[in-house]
Amino acid sequence: MNLDFTGKCILVTGGTRGIGRGIVEAFLEAGARVAVNGSTDESTAKAVSELDAGDRVVAAPGSVGEVAGCNAVVAAAVEGLGGLDVLVNNAGRGGGGTIEDIDEELWDRVLDTNLKGTFFTIKAAIPHLRASKGNIVNIASVNGMTGVMKSTAYGPSKAGVINMTKCLAQEFAPDVRVNAICPGGVDTDMLQNLAVRKAGNVPDGYEIIAADCPQGRISDVSELAKPVLFYASDAASFATGSIIAIDGGETA
Ligand SMILES: NC(=O)c1ccc[n+]([C@@H]2O[C@H](COP(=O)([O-])OP(=O)(O)OC[C@H]3O[C@@H](n4cnc5c(N)ncnc54)[C@H](O)[C@@H]3O)[C@@H](O)[C@H]2O)c1
């Protein structure tokens, strides 16, 4: 299937690196215009310059961990692109440990970015998405679908994103679809950090993580980006409130 997003306006939060960057690149390849969000002016400007896509890429810097940041990011995207057809809530941060390890600051940082940020970015974007009859793809996690040991801040934040997806899919129907993709292990800075915490180095840590996956491997960002484009496209016109695991069979 050839997904064509020519003329469509897309905002990807946390689009400067990792999965978000893969999603940005896939939308550009499919002809879209994309607003790239990073948490700082510098990280956003660097990504925009590296993407080298002329006026098809605009910068929408700001932290989605605060409501004012969410509003500024959406405003910059809408102004730079001239509208909004697809919002991808990808910005996220890890953070876990035992209950003794998780203090108020860590809990707030993880929940503010992953859950509150998703909610308030959607709140800022929804008038524009209603106008375009657009759609939303939230990047949740397999850790939000099942309970994972030492994931007691991150897991609940992603479970919240999953539940929010189902609530808002009903609230916004029939005009704006809302779906969530739940990745398993994807090769990014976030997973490399987790691998080092598990085993002291990335290859050994990846071996431990891949052992929980029937496909026995870590995925590449491109394997996440393609499903995101599918659910953001008219090919998925009857999909809303769907929670899609892209995890090599991990949650199966
Ligand atoms: N890598 C995995 O294995 C994996 C698995 C499941 C879910 N996820 C989810 O996928 C998404 C992307 O993760 P990744 O692996 O690419 O991680 P990453 O750490 O490589 O990238 C995260 C991105 O989010 C941005 N970000 C973080 N806090 C932000 C804030 N407050 N405001 C704006 N941007 C912010 C970062 O700058 C970065 O661009 C996250 O939501 C993550 O929870 C990742």
C-alpha cells in the first residue's frame, strides 16, 4: 500500500530523535509537511536543519511537560504549517525502579511528560483537528498494556494514555479518530539507557529485553513509523479507539 500524505500537515512531538524522528522522516517521504517538536529551541533547530526538507519542515519547540509548552507547540505548528491534519503524541520519557526509588520529582516528571503532555497537546490541537477532520496517534507502550516489574511510574503513565485514547475516541467521533500504538523494544536512546541499566552495556541488555519477545529481537524505528502512517491515513478510516501493539509478539 502506498500511503500518500501530500498536502497534509502533521505535528510530531518529540520528533527530534528516536521513534519520533523515524515518524517525521516517514511522513516527509510520504509527501507531508511536518512540524517537528523538541523540548528545546536548540534540539528542534538541529533536527530541522538535519532533515533538510525546505519549507516542508517547520520547528515547533517547547516542553510538553507543561500546559503552556503544549499550547506553544501546537500554535507554532499550526502557524508554520497553516493547519493541522495529524497529531502524533510521541514525546515521552522513561523512569522507573522500585517504589522506594520513585520519589515525587521522578513521578511528576514521567507523568507530566507522558500523560499530562498528551492530554494538553490534544486539548490545544482539537479545534484544528475538528476543522480538518484529522486524527491523532498516541505512542503508548506495551508497559501500559501489562504490568512490568520496576515500571511503576512509566507503566501507569502509558496505561493512562491507552485509557485516554479510548475516552477521547468516543468524545471526538465521528469527526476525529484517536488511536494508540504500543511499541515493544525499539532501538533508541531510551531503550539503550534501559539496556545499560539492566546489564551494564547495550548488547547484553538488548539480549535480555529480546528474550521476552517471540520474534527474539529489538525493532528498528522504521518498523514503528509505518504502522503510525497507516493509522493516520484514510486506509484506517474505521479505526478509532484502537490500541495496537507493535511488539514482535511480546504481549501475545
Ligand atoms: N524505545 C522503546 O523501546 C519504546 C517502547 C515503548 C514506547 N516507547 C515510547 O516511544 C516514544 C519515543 O521514545 P524513544 O524510544 O524514541 O525515546 P527517545 O528518548 O529516544 O526520544 C524521546 C523524544 O521525546 C522528547 N521529549 C522528552 N521529553 C519531552 C518534553 N517534555 N517535551 C518535548 N519533547 C520531549 C525527546 O526530546 C526525544 O525527542 C516515547 O513516548 C516512549 O515512551 C518507546
